[in-house]
Amino acid sequence: MVSLSCLLWWTGLAFASAQVKHIADAQAFSHVQDDRSIFVELHASTWKTRGRIFWDVEGSLRTKLRDVGFSVVRHDTDPHTLTLTVDYQELKGEPFGVNRFGTVIDGKFFLSHQAEGPLLEISIQERAPPSVSGTPPYLDVLHNFLTNPYYHYLGEILWGEIQGFQDIRGILLDLLQAEVSRKDREEELDFIMSRAQHSQHSMPSDKNVYAPLAIRRMIDEFVKVHDTRLIGILKDLLQHPDVYVQVRSIEAFGDFGVSDALPFLIDLSHQFQRVEVRAAAHRTIKLLTTSSH
């Protein structure tokens, strides 16, 4: 049961791709900064008649937590101070043929502490337009879920929260800056893909494969809520090796209406090596000059 004092600080931040609710107050979070041991309690279900979920939800979660420094225990009876309770549901979606239906993925991630009680809840729901041709809707919605920045960076978000940063977009901004500093991303991904090609049982991790799209969706988040803190690192994002991350960062100058960036964009439109970035610069210049009149 949540105490009244906790409810007074309870906040719900509605984003395009997630809902984040701080249940505990800042003082409670300050008491858990040194805690690392965590147990994942997963409740998973699917509407599909065979009851089979086609990806390793628990394995993905455990990897995300371990990668950022949590010590993940296997059993509830093992010593731990934190518990991540996950309610993962694959719900029946819209029909797209005779007896064929899409899927809605709904994920709720509830972080609690042994002594401090409930701390945080993150809710994510993804769906995909049903289609009789092209990629199967289930694969589309799963792709959307895995590239949702609040799931893709779930481990980093939870780590940042228990370290006392109750500012979700502030955590995301730090993650963007960290991504920019990873100069070896292309070489790392090439190495992973090469290993996967040599083993039928190997596949690149979703962390590496989906990172560029997760970053682009993260930029979308800042644009949609008009969080101008992103503007300060848009130029730095041009250092990211993925061309579409570069393009999205250029477009964001126009989304935010940063007319001061026009000289920089004009230089890019003439000098940048990648044609996609030059084209994005031209489009953004046109948008900014048109909106200024």
C-alpha cells in the first residue's frame, strides 16, 4: 500500500511512447543509491492460442539490468533489495484478414525497494497498423516495442533513477550525449554482425541493432514535448555514425525553430559529405526561412 506522503509526490509524465510515474519521494530515492541487487519478477501472457511468446522477455530484461551495473539474482529467495515487477501482455489487436489479428504489446515495469516500498512505474504500449502485405504485424509491433527508448534504455533509466535523478528526459539527454561519445559504434556493430554470420545460433543484440532507431525516437520525444535542452547537443549528434540519426538531428533544428542555426545549416548543405544530411539541411533551411517571414 502506498502511503499518503508518497501519493502527494506522485507524478505522471505522459509521453508519446511511455507513461512514467514516480511513486516515492526524493528522500526515498536517496536511501537506495547504494543498492545494486535486483530480482526480476515477470508476468507474461499472450492472446495467441498456443500461448507462446516469440522472444525472450526475461533474458532481455536481465541483460539490460546487468549491462548497467545491477546484480541480478535468479530467485526471489536470493538476497536482494530491489525488485522489478514486469507485467508483459500481448493483446489482441485489430483484424487484418480472415481470422487474422494484429497484436498490441503492453508492458508495465514496477520498481520497488525492500525497505522503501514502491519507487517507480513505467508503462509502455506499442501497436502497429494491420496490413495484409509486407512485414507481419507482430514483427512490426515487436520492433516498435524494442526500439521504444523507454524500453531500449530501461536499464539506464532505472539506474539513473536510483542514483537520484528523478528527471526522465534529463537521463535520456545524458544517454544521447553518451551515444555521441561512442566512436567505435560502427566497428562494434560490424564485429557483432560478422560473428552472427558465422554462427546460425548467434544474433546481434537488440541493444546494438536498434540503437540508431531508438535514438531517433528519443529525439522525437524531446520535439513532441518541446524540451529545448536537446538543442545544445544537436550539432554533436552529427558525429554519430548512423546517417539517419544525423538527418533527424538536422531536422530537429527546424522542429524547434532554431533560426540561429541557419549559418551552420547553410555550411552543412554545401560541405557535408553525406548527401542525405545535405538534403536534410536544405529542407530545414527552407522551413526556418519560410516560418520566419
